Amino acid sequence: MLTVNAFAAPSSSDLLEPVTITRRDVGPKDVLIEIKYSGICHSDIHTVREDWGAVQHPLVVGHEIVGLVAEVGAEVTKHAVGDRVGVGCMVDSCRECENCLAGEEQYCLNGNTGTYNVVDSDGRITQGGYSTHIVVTEDFVLSIPEALDFAAAAPLLCAGVTTYSPLRYWQAGPGKKVAIVGMGGLGHMAVKIADVMGAEVTVLSRTLAKKDDGLRLGADHYFATEDPETFNVLKNSFDLILNTVSAPVELASYLALLRRNGTMVNVGAPAEPLPLHVFNIMENRRSFAGSGIGGIRETQEMLNFCAEHGINPETELIEAAYINEAWKRLLAADVRYRFVIDAHTFA
């Protein structure tokens, strides 16, 4: 067992604090990664605060991980010592079900193994990327292209693929009108990616505070949802609406913005149920859908796409001692647009 430094949440309400945790020994198909940077995702907070269900504390979160390969098992063929690699929201799956065989491990019918807060194959609770090292089976380790800024690449492992996957699946591109709800960590990535895909992009944010950023990052239009007139002006406008916010929204108002055969996709996951009235989707043959991260193959595709097109998240680099303050700022929407932890400060 390898003992490493980390930051953990001792309970659902306490501040995160420095700890040491153990990582399993490197097995034949395992990769030991020296973590260089770890992104902060709103999901980290939701999980620790038990918004989505019970948690076994203390817990180390973090599923936006980039680093260098420090050791490989004897049977590893995909990665070598010194490689730039990443780990996202999953570290394993059953690999046998219909969805896994289709390359959609995020929808593993037997439940994928999350990077944190899930019982791993060794019977221990997985611990995430707010730490100096992690051991992951090679099939769930991604290659980070040289063209990507190493620190900025970390949020791509969640925010990047979470938005890329539905934009790709619902074919955002030339001739498509796409609305992005929310201009945060997920939303700003959706704007960048949808723009490069060739769609006409509109941001729907509560206020116009981030309008200049939205237009700079690739949006063609920007509207404030706190203005009721927005929902009148934009009625029947969009082929695709991607909702990135983790708070409840008035579904009827947003569904009315869809054109015939349009789809609204949720990637934000509020703790509260969202009421849906069937007549709102029967009209204009609209659809309401959800999408969860992406499979390993698609995540690598996304990384390569971002490298090819020069897409990097907008990040603020912090030290480990600042994590609790960063969480406060994230909850207050006071970050543009993703915090990334310099992992050497865990030491």
C-alpha cells in the first residue's frame, strides 16, 4: 500500500482538512499516477453534503485529474512512465454489459465504479483526486494531448465531456440553434464546444453579468432569464437546449423555447425533483432528456477534439489550503470558471 497526502471531508458539514490515505499496490494492469492538477466540480460539494444520498466519511473527492504516470503494472500496454494522463468520473465498470460493450461505461448496467464514494473491487471506498497520487486500471486512464495546457486540461475530464457528449449526440453543428442554460463551469465549456462545432449559440443566464465573457467565448447571443420578456422573444427558437445548472428551473418556460422536434437536455443535477407536465412536450413534439458524462472512448475523443481546436477551460489555479474558500466561492458563483488545485501543495 502507498500512503499519500490528501484533503478530505470528515463529515457532511465540516471543512475539508489534510489527511493521509492509502492507495492499493499497483497490479498487473494498473497505472500509478502522480497527480499534478485536480479540478473542483460542483458534484464534489453535492456529494460531500449528501445532496444526492448518504456518504461514508471521511471522503476525498475530485474527479478531474491530470498527472504523470509514475509506475505501470507488468501487463500495461496503453501507458508508459512519464506519460501525460488523466482520470475522470469513473475508474472501472463491469465491462460486460450491453452498455459497456458499446463504449458507454458511464451507463454500465451493473453500476460503474465512480472515482470517489463507491465500493471498489477490493471492497474499499474509492477516494478521489484531491490527493498526490492515485492508482487506476489502465483502461480508465486517458491520454492528455501535448497541445492542451496541462493545468487547464483537468476540468475537461468532467465539465468537458459532460457537455461534449450531448452536443455530439444531438448533433449540434451548422444550421442548429443551441441554447446553453447557465454560464458556469459546465456552461462556459458548452459555449466553447458548441461554437467550434458550428452551431448558432445562445446563452440563457440569470443576469447579463457574464455577457461579455459569453460573447468572447463563442456565444452569438446572450439573454437574461430574470427578464420575463426573454421567454416571449425566444419562443419556438431552439433545436437543442443544454441545461447546465444544478438548481431547479421552470421547465415549462424553457420547453416552450424549443422548435418542433427540439430537445432540452439536463446535465446539471439538482437535488430536488423537476415537475414535468406532459402537455409541454406533446406540443411541437418536444423532448426532455438527460445525459451523464461520457464513456472512455468518447472522453478521449473529446480531449483530442479540444486539443485540435485549441479549447481550454477558463481556470483559476489555487493551492490546497484554499479549497474551503474555493468551495464557498463556487457556491456563490464567484469563479470564472473552474478552480484547479495545484496538487504539489497537498504535500
